[in-house]
Amino acid sequence: MNHLEYETSPYLLQHVNNPVDWYPWGDEALSRARDEDKPILVSIGYSACHWCHVMERESFEKEAVAQVMNENFVCIKVDREERPDVDAIYMDAVQAMGVQGGWPLNVFLMPDAKPFYGVTYLPPQNWVNLLGNIRDAFDEKRADLAQSAEGFAQELNHSDVDRYGLTDTEPLFSTDTLDALHRKVMVKADDEKGGTNRAPKFPMPVLWRFLLRYYAVSDQKLVTTKRALQQVTLTLDRMALGGIYDQLGGGFARYSTDTDWFAPHFEKMLYDNGQLLTLYAEAYALTKNPLYKHVVYQTIAFAQRELLSPDGGFYSALDADSEGIEGKFYTFTTPELQEALGDDFGWFADLYSIRDEGNWEHNRNILHRAGPRSVITDEAFAEHKGWTLADLNVRLDAAHIRLFRLRDERIRPGLDDKILCSWNGLMLKGLVTAYRTFGEPEFLTLALRLAFFLLKNMRDNCNGGRLWHTYKNGRAKQVGFLDDYAAVIDGLLALYQATFTESWLTEADQLAQYVLTNFSDDADELLFFTDKMGEDLIARRKELFDNVIPASNSMMAENLFTLSMLLDRPDYADRADRMMGRMQPLVEKNADYLANWAGLYALRTQPTAEIAIVGPDADRFRADLDAEFYPNKVICGTNNPDGKSDLPLLEQRGMIDGKTMVYVCYNRACQLPVTSVAEVWALLSR
């Protein structure tokens, strides 16, 4: 065995029997490189990465290749999900070298850990040739490499604030600017097939949540506003009926390799599915489309069935491969379908575009209903067949059960069973949003269990209540990153507003205070970067740009704004607005890459409703309000008749004549209390 034996990362443990003398990232490997004056090879990937597995099989498992690696380099294996800080630094470095990033990411460093060259996947002979060339350059042109590495290190330490010319200015919230942000996003949208106009296509929930917020705060009679909603529903429809969605078991794959949402890269990631729960639940609250409800319920069932740990946290991912073949677990040959479905095969094949020779690779079929030009909805197909919708649903349920049982007997894709704090925070938000939209008690039970798990097992009460980043087999490790705090705080704030249990709000505030104390930059008090108590790497990054996961700084800005409303903390609101002001010029230029910032901007163009509910019907009133999409609000409440609470929004507020009262305020100015949800909507509509 190499030095990975005692690691908890499934990705690292996959390499424990490689002949390569892998080390985990840490002092032991870095000290050895300095002591022996050897270059370092850092190979970064993750357990569900298809090409990571391919490179391992072709190169890292081969004795001859390993011998070259071991003789010439100190070899370090990194799980990008466990060490996103290391991955981000060296990904930035490789891209600065002009290399397109991706995984596996193989970066060559000087003994002081400064990078000088990097590549992604290479076939074995090309890899061996590169290893020899790199070592020759290190021995013969050491000074040149050192100078290059120093230049890349300086570039990594160049502040994004300086790089983009961001200054400390007051934000200017206007509908004209918001319209411009909307246009920036829509330019990149595919108005025929949904998503963005490129392949591969990623779900990118942050983009479509921005458009939902834009729609909510804009004049909904305008053509541009209607088109924003149409783009969202087009995207959600085609994803839900495409191959990127598991039509039998629920849950979304990481991306579609084509523009039609047909052929996915079959790995399923917790962070995607957590965010998509929030997106589809919010879209249902607005549109009442039953397809979106189906997606939410089925995706939660998938996560509960295949990703939920006995402790209450959710595992990270399912692999794309099984039996060494990508997508084998999820796809079917036509003879398999014919045997399983019998007389039902004909209509089922029409619905899911099954072909005799297979509609995908290796004569296999991907179940999908999203073609190049249109999708096949239940309603349209039932009408085509002359069936009622109820008839079709009965037939579909029976066919799906048969195929699901057949699939369940197969060798399953690999499970990455580490539990990541940030991804579970996103899942917490998704579960709570689903509960607030649909009122399903089981969703709240899962959310509460997850929240208790996070605060019990992934918080270090011996060090100021800081969070841990990763957990497995009863062991938490790695000091938490900003996205861990941002995502968990977001989930806890949603959980408070769903339950009115004030301890969740207290926990969120305590985590926010830890961030303010330990993640702030002494030279720039606005934007956050890594914990000052964390490992000292060659650079400290500030995450500004939203990607498949929202940027941690954008999430924290929204968290601070929400906390300011619920706790009457003007200093929090000031910090959030100043963060937005710092970012506004960049957001205006690149809204499609800063969509979560744009979403916060959308909410700030209108006053945020502060809703306080007091009385025995507080939970019912809250449920009725949450059933409709109105994102620009915060809700607090209590069942106590006298409204007794330490929360400022509930002070001196109680029932009147024994009735549950609702108080609606804007900017600390309150309307007269009302006694029905209809009256609340009337106040909000003004």
C-alpha cells in the first residue's frame, strides 16, 4: 500500500493499492519534496469522475508507469471535493497557463509547492513522455521553471478586487439595471431547447432561480418578463423529461453531453439535486405544474433511498460507471425492455423513443422524452393514444415498477460515501423549500434530521463552534470553508422560517458571526476568503463567481441581508449592501457568471416584506403564504398568544380579540395587522 491507507475520501481509497507511491496532501509529502529537492506531481480528481477512472486504469495501476512517477516525483493525490481550496488554486494556475481545466487535473510543482505546468487526461504513452520531459526540464532548466512558478504564484495572489477594479461604492438598485442583468442572462439562453446555448449543458439552477426572482419583482404584464418565465419553464420541462433526469428512479445527472438533454454524464451529485429541489419547488409554487411536483417528490425519494446515511447526513455522489461501463446501470437494451414489459413495450417504446438498435451507445437505450424539437408530455401522449391521463398514469406506474425492479438487481454504480458540509447545506435548503411548498411532513422530518446531524457531527465546539468540511465513519475533519458556512446558514434560515423554532435562527447567527470574525480580510473588510485558522497555502482565494454552485460570497451576502431582517441588525444589512456595491460593476458586465449576485440584486430593487404571525394558527398561515411564490419576504412567527419572543419583529405583537394576527412591514414601517392570508396578499400586492 501507499500512504493513502488511513484516508477517509473514497476517491483517495480507490488509489490505495496503486503502485504509485501516493501521498495525501499534507506536511509529510510537502516536507519530503523540500528535503529531497524533488518536483511534486499533484493529481486531482473525484470519485464520480469517469476520466479519472480511465487514467487510473491506464497509467496509475501500471507498474512501469508508476516506477517513472515514483523515481522522479513526490506524488500527491487530492480529492477535489474534500480539498476544494487546493483544487481551486491549482485549477486557477493551470488556466493561467492557457490550459483548459478539467479533471483529472495533473499539476507539476516546484518543491515549494508553486506550480509550473499542468495537464488533464493523457493516454499512457503521452503521460510517460511528459513525465520524462518534465523531469529533464527540472534538472536542466531549473532556474527558468522556478521563475515561471514564481510568476504563477504571484498571479494567484493577485486580488480579484484589484484584478477587476472593484471599489467600495454604494449599490444603486434600479429596475433599469435589473432589466440589463436579465438581458445578459437571456443572451446565453437556448430558447428552443432550454438551458444555455452550448454543449455540454449543465442544469445551472442559479441562472433559472435568478429569472424566477426577476419575474417575481418585475411587471409581469411585459413581454420580456413573460419570456423570462417561459425560459425557466422550457428549461425545467426539458430537463425533467430528458435523459439527464432518471426517469425511473428520480434524481439528475451532472450534465448532458448534448444540447437536447438526451445523453447525460451519468454521475449524480448531491449538490445538483439539492439545488434542483429548491428550483423545482419554487417553480411549482409559481406555475402549479404537476410535473415539477413529481420531480421534487421523486428526487427526494431517490436521495432518501440511495444517498441518505444512517446518521442523517447525505452522501456525496453516485458514480457514472458500473461494471466499468458508463451508464450501464441506467440504460436498457431493447430485448431487455421487451422481456420486462411484454405487451406494454409498444406504447412504452413510443413514449421513451426506444429503438431496436438502441438510441445510444452499445445498443442501449436511454429513457427520455425530450427530442430535438419537442418534449412528450403525459397529457399529449394520453391524448394521442386516446387514453385518459389517469389510464396513462396507471400504465406508467406499472411499467416503471417492473423496470425499476429489473434495474435494482444490477451491479450498482460506486457510491462516494463521504458527507460534505456545504453540499448537505444545499440539500437542507432543498428539503425545507420542498416542505414549505408542498407541506409534506416527511420532507420536514428529513430536514430536521439533517440539521441536527450537521450541528452535532460537523461542528467543532472546542474551537469557537467552527464547522468541519467532511465527515465519514464517525470522523469529521478538514477545517470548514466559506461555502460550508454559507450553505448551512442558508438552510438554517429557511428551516427557522418553516418552523418558527428560534434555535435554528440562533445557530445561523452564531455561524455568521464566526464567518465575520474568521473569514474577513484585514485589508478588505467586505468580501470573505478562507478561514484564518485554516491551512496556509500558496494563495488565499475569494470566491466571487457563481458556477454550478453559487459563490460562497454571494450566498453570504444574501444570508447577512436575511439575518438583518429577522434580527433587526442594520450592520448586517450594511455589510450585505456594501458587498453588493463592490460587486455591482462586475455583475452588470457578467450577470450570466454572477447570477446569484444578480438574484440578490433583483430582490433589493423592491422593499422586502417583513411578515410576523402571532397566534394559534401561525403555522397554517405560514403554510398558506409559502404555497405561493413570493421570494422577497422574510417570515417569523409564534404560537404564543402574547407573541412573547426575543425577536425584534415579534416584540409587542400579539393576538387581538383571540384571533391570529399577521403584521406586514416594509423598511420598519408597518401596516395595520390583518387576520387572514387573503388580506396579507392584498397588502403584498400593493
